[in-house]
Amino acid sequence: TDVVNVKDLSYKVGTMIELPCAALTAGEIARYAQFFSFGTNDLTQTTLGLSRDDFNSFMPDYTMYDLLEGNPFATLDPRVKELISIATERGKSIRPDLSAGLCGEHGARPENIKFCMNAGINYVSCSAYSVPIALLAIAQIKTAEKSSDICDIRGCSIDSNPAYVNNGVAEVIDKHELLHFAVSCSGFFIFM
């Protein structure tokens, strides 16, 4: 018989959390899932009952009459944040090593990144053009938190080149393991 040398493949099984029901039952889901990835565009649509495709046609009226504050498809709505916090807390209470991430352009906004870091989210994903914005926001937040420490980022400069490529994986690393992001087919994952 022929022997084929096959390496073990390490993988995780997880799920997208895109519905309020999924966020509220995250404890049950975490019994089977090793990671959660919050699809914030869909979670925003299903939480607020708004269509992202039609949003620009009625957004001016909604903001004029104080029905919404700002654009919930750019900055996370407080109700969506609450669902993400609940889901993360419930998921990690069942599976402490659960990895949680936020997917979509919400992940590149500094105000959303701060929320994610406080909520126990491990990573955000965003398109390539948003990576420098997200990296700068994370660095500013971490620097403010550790103002007495000097941020020693090797192999990159946040001002000019936010990452370097090492065996197909783009990395930014400091002595606090501040950042690590890997290229995905839909964008970048930025680990916080």
C-alpha cells in the first residue's frame, strides 16, 4: 500500500452571529462553536428593521426627527452593541476560549474598535483600504491605556507602511502583542 504523508489540519468550527435570536442564544451556540463572527451589517438590519440598500432614501427624515442618531451602518447602534456584548459574555461563559470577531466595515471605525476591545472582541475584519485607519485606532487606544509604556512596533511604521508580509501573513507586532492580522479572501482580520 502507498503511504501518503498528510499533515494534521488544525481548524476551528464557528458561526456568524447575524440575528438578534442568535445573539441572545449565544450560550447555547457556544457549546458547539469555537468562534463567533458578528456580521454587523446584517445584525444592524435585523435589530433595527432597516434595509441597508434603502437606508439613504429615508435616513435624512429619520435623523431630522431624532429617530436615529447618525448612520447605524457606519457607527454601531447602541442596541446592536448591547446584543454583541450579551452574545460575547454568554458565549465566553460557556466556552472561555471562545474567539469573537466583528466582520464588516464597522470594524474600521475608531469608535467601534474601542467598543470591540472593551466588549472582549478578539478581532475585527475590514477591507484593505481601511486597515491603516483601524491599525492607527488600535495603536492610539493601546498607547492611551499604557501611556507609561513605549509602543515598540517592529517591522513597520504606522505612518507609512502599517504592515509587513511574512510567509503570506501580514503582521504588525509590538511587545504587548498589540496587533496581528491575517489576509482573508474578503479583507483583513485585525487581532486586538
